[in-house]
Amino acid sequence: MDILINLRKRHELTLKQLKDELNKISDLSFDEKRLWQFEKGEKTPTEIEAEVLGHYFNLPYEEFIYFN
């Protein structure tokens, strides 16, 4: 998922830092492996995960579901 890679790099975040930030703002339990799988296109975020990503990056959640 190029958008996630680009946003993470633009915000100068490692996968661990992004995981920690997402876990602070949600009740979900993100892990580095799952985020890495999103970035590589191996997995697609659930709608709830996409909403958390959208909230964190101030983007519509659809960006993280439909645009891999």
C-alpha cells in the first residue's frame, strides 16, 4: 500500500513508532507485522483499521481500503 509507506516516511515514522501511535488512539491492537503486510499489499486493513489510519493521518478511511 504505497499510500501508507509514503505517509509513514513523510511523517518520519518507523513501523514501531506508527504502531505505538495507532495503539494510543484506538482500542485495536496493531502490530508491526500487520502494518508491514499492509504496506506490502499482502493484507488489506479492515474497515475499522482503515478508520484508525484515516483518523491518524487525517484522510478518508477509503484511502486505506481501496487504493493499494
